[in-house]
Amino acid sequence: MGIEDIDTRSKGTEDRQATILLSGGIDSMVCAYLLISQGFRVGGVYVDYGQPAANQERSAAERMAKALPLESLEFCDASGRAPLNSGVILGRNAFLIFSALTLSGVSRGLLCMGIHKGTPYYDCTQNFSQSISEILCGYTDGCLQLHLPLLEWSKAEIFDYAIENRLPIGITYSCEAGSSPPCGNCLSCLDRRSIGC
């Protein structure tokens, strides 16, 4: 298990700047830590899109930004009028990426997410990554690149990496219902239970 170093000869990565879309969960924490360990200057963006867990996730993102630490953490409000239900939200990852592009003003370097393998969702695939990467490059003249360093990692590998590197898993939050304590029944809670978290 490992991560290859990013080619900093590509346009937009010369300054080794990375922006992580933080969800408050283990995946985004590991993603941020990987890039920090490679010498990237890492900032975070948290997007509130009306999800039930917005308040809990935002608090976890704030804790994470302090613990790692990140250079900055920006909050973007992309919520609509009607609150979303918990569960699968079609287009979620694309929406988060374009919300960060539009609302946070990030326009160069790497835009990163903790997307990983082992899920049935289209927006957790190589095809999704390639399609969105082309769009981002088009909008930014190649200055902003999508980078998904965990795309080939399983959830168990991510968890093991976090443990090996003594990352503070206890400060993360992953529950689609947004309850405290977590509901224990949603897909995110079941996912955490399956890896012993």
C-alpha cells in the first residue's frame, strides 16, 4: 500500500498546493495526511449541501484541520431550500467538486477527495475521475487537477493506514443521519463497524 508522488511538472502543481474536500470522515483525513506527508501545502474546503449530518461533519472537519494541521479551512454553503434525506445522493461527489470550484475560489494545484474503491457508486470509479478531471482542466486551463489518492484503496486499507500513522480517528464523524451518537444503522455507520471503527 502506498501513494506515488505527484508530478509537479504539471501546470498548477509547481507550488505543491492541494485543497482537500473534507467530509469529516476517515477517508478525507487520510487523504489530507498523505499529501501533507509528501510536502504539499494543504488547505481544506467543507461543503454544506443540506445533508442531515452537516453540523456534525463540519465540527469534525474543524477538529481535523486543527489536528493535522491544515493551512486553512473554508466553509461553503451550497444548501438548498429543502433538506436532503440521508442515504445515497446521486451526483454528490461531482456536486462537491464543482461547489468547491465555484464557491471557494480554488483554481490551481490539486483538488482532492478521499474517494476509495469497494463501493458500487459511479462517482467512485476511474471513469468518473477522468471525466471530472477533463472538465476541471478545461475550466482552469490545466491549473487545477483532480487527485484521488485513495481511489485504489479499500476502506480497510485506509483504516489500517490511519492506525499505522496514529491518526486521531476518534475526532472523525461518519453518519448519514447526523445523529449524536451515530445511528449505527446507515451505510456509513455499517461501513465503520465493518472495519472495527
